[in-house]
Amino acid sequence: MTGALRLVENPVDRLARTLEALLVIASSPLSIEELAAASEDETERVETALGLIASRYREGRSGIVLEHVAGGYAFRAAREAAEACARLVERPVQRGLSQAALETLAVVAYLGPVSRPEIAKIRGVAADSAVAGLVERGLIAEAGRESDGGAVRYRATPLFERVFGLSGLSELPRLDDLAEGSEELRSRLEEVAGRRGA
């Protein structure tokens, strides 16, 4: 040794860099278990390293932010950079959703899995176009068929949870808290939800 102090690298820092790389290349949020398996490390150390990453990448400090969403962890653009990112890359889910699509999405999120005929009955109009558009955007997906082998049923996807900043569908606002102007849809959802709970 030349007299200079040799710095010992903290293993959690090294793990944090590995997790950062995994999160950057992932196409969807990664759970602690997935991160532990990929990094070949313990879940407790992964949790500690995620805490370190979260402090490095937070609103006001970084252009990207680590968030817990859709049952896992993912990076997203910081709010102050979101408009610039939108100008650079047009993503289908960032285009505005029509009122019909929003209503259909609400029905699927709150009551899914649900079929097109059920959606049409709740909304009072045909749902084919809205459902097709939401499937194309990746916000809803097929979830099997009705018990008699009939209509396809749909559910909200992890992308829906990520786009709307939810850790899971349990974080959806209560029906009572839906915005004004949606009273009719809210009453229909409550009616159907009540029948399903019976």
C-alpha cells in the first residue's frame, strides 16, 4: 500500500446500482422478490437498497423518481420533467381518453372481470369500440370467459395501475368520492356492485 487509504465499498451501494440497472431495463414494475432473484440477493437487503435508491431518486432531487406501483417498483419521470418527456415520446396511454372510454375503464376497474354485455348494460350504450380501444392501449385485458363459455371478460391491467399511480385496485377511490357529473355512472356501478356482493 502506498499510504493512501483504501476505501471499502458498501455492499448495499453495489446492490443499489444493480437494482437501478434492473429497474431501468424492466418493461413493467418489478416486485422485491423479482429483484432479489435477479440480483441473487436477500429480500431484506433488496428492501434496504430500494430505500437508498428512493432517497436518491425523489421529486425535486432527480429527473426520475422511484415509485411503488402495480405491486412492484419502477422509475417514472419526475413531475417537472413529464411535459418534456411527453413531447419527446408520444405514448398511446398519454393521449386523452374519451368519456366513453373513461366510463368503460371505470366499470372494468371497479367490477372486473366483466364482459362487454355487462359493460353495455351498466353504461346503457354499446361498449365494443371503447373496450377495443382500451385493450389496444393495454389498460384492460382479457380475463377468461363467462362460466357458460360465453362472452369474454375483461380486467384492469398492471399498466392501468401504473398509469394511474396505484399499488393495486384496492387503492381506487371509493364510489362516493367519484367526481361530480358522474352520478349516473356511480349509481349504476353501486347497483351492480351491490348485486354482486349479495
